[in-house]
Amino acid sequence: MAERPEDLHRRLEQEPPPRVCLIAGEEPLLQREAADAVRRAAREAGHCEREVLDVEAHFDWGRLADAAANLSLFGDRRLLELRMPGGKPGQAGAEALKAYCRTAPADTILLVTCNRLDRAARESAWARALAEAGTFVYCWPLPAAEMPRWVAGRLRRAGLEADREAAALIAERAEGNLLAADQAVEKLRLLVGRGRVDAEAAAAALVDSARYSVDDLADAALAGDLTRALRVLATLVEEGVQPPLILWALSRDIRVAARLAAGAGDEALQRERIWKRRAGRLREAARRRPAATWRQLLQRCHRVDRAVKGLSAADPGEELRALVSRLARAMAK
């Protein structure tokens, strides 16, 4: 059974990182923080050399065995990262992962990262092998009822003593998006500093701190208003909103529209936890363009993601502008 991100964080505070770590899930912020915690623990344990393998179409799984067999050039301990966003290694990949676990090198930590895994993948032989060789962490979406408690914890970590109403306000503004909630906490920390914050102060700071939200950007692009969309994007960047959060909002709406255009029902909206006020807008967008257009836009999101993660030479800002332009122009037709 997969453990929770908080269990991993507690474990890493008390003992060295496992030699094999599988981190997957449906909550980008929790996934990123869990993976970062493993990387940090690996560095502290002397794993100074790092190698990254990206599993894409026609990936040669022999590279995993080669990486495990190769000795470090400098005799250092290594961190080997296997990035597998789709979570479907296929038969060759499944066998390669199980083989690695049987002979995992003592000087190497293997960090496997995936996005959402369905039940069959979570219970597959390759996932069980990784879990038995080390640990399997799954980042589930946070229930709405737990959002205020989660926000309160983030506020405490930021040095802010917020009352329940302040935490509830931030949770409500974030609408279930942990990245947005974390961004709001950080803005509040920069504006208020350390100390006590009530709901009134939190509301004033959050209103003053941002002219636009990431949803404003998505709304402008979906409306086909290219000029406004690019202006909102520029303002978000100037205000320090990080590219992963901007991409999250755009890719979420594009992904839902793609599913709706392909014939999915309201389960597509429920799966992404789309609030009612956005559902109608996305249904209308899906009706206006064919499924093929949305698939092309999803491919563009993948390009932006690679640029944001430093996996391509492209500039993340330029790739985001290109994505926004393509979305707005598609919707303007």
C-alpha cells in the first residue's frame, strides 16, 4: 500500500533515504515537494552525482540497466532519476524495473516519478517491486474539508499566526488548488512579514497583491482575447507567479476541454475538481473546437512542461507565451 507524502517527510527526518523511491499522484505541489525532499536527503547522504532518464515514446529500457551498471566517474554515490509522466512502462519497462529492484546497486538511489496512476498501475507488479525495494508514495488530491487545516500549516511554516477565518479564506480563494494556496501564503508572508494575521488582514493583502489570477489568464485565452491574455500573463510574471502554477491552470482547462470534446461527460469536470462557475465556460470551449485541436494544445503543454523543468533548451517564458497565443487564436476562430 502506498504511503502518504507526510509519512515520507517524517521518515527522511529520521533515517537515510530508501534506495528506491516511487513518487506518483494527482497533486503537483505534493509530488514536487516529495521528490525535492528525496533529492535533498540524497545530497545530504553523499549522493552528489545525478543522472536523469526521461521515459518518452520508444524509450530504450536498456538505458536503466546500463545506468545501474555504470560506475561513477569520481567514485561518488549517485541519484538516478527516472521520469515517467504517463506511468505506463509497458512490458519491457515493467521487466526492467523489476530487474533493477532485484539487483539495486548499493551506491545509487533510484527516484521514479509519475503523474496519475490508475488502480491497475498502482497494484501492478512493477509498482509493488519498487515499493518492496524501497517506498511508494502516492499524492492524492486533498479533500476540500482538509484545505483550511493544510493552509494553516503552511502559514505556520511561513512564520504567520493566522486564525481559522484567515486560513479558511485562503482555502476558499484557492478553490482546491494547492499551488494557488501556497502562492497566496507566500505573497502574504512577503507583504505582512511574521506575526499574527486575521481574516481582514489576509483579505486586504491578497487583494492588494495581485491584479490577476491564473484563472483570469485561462479565461482570457478561452475567450479568444489574445491581447488581454498576453497582458494578464505579463502581469502574472511581473508579480512573481511561478511558471508551474501558470502552466497548471492552462493545462487543467485544456485537458478538461479535450476530454469533453472527445465525448466525456461531467466526470471529466469532477475528476479535475472544476468548480461550477468554470464548468459552463469549459463546456462551451469544448463545443467550439474539435478534439484534435485540444490534443495539439496538450502537446504544446508538454513542451512548456519540459522547458519549465529544464529538460529542453527552450525558454519557459517564451513557451508559455506561445501556448497562450495558440489557445487564444484557436478560440478566436
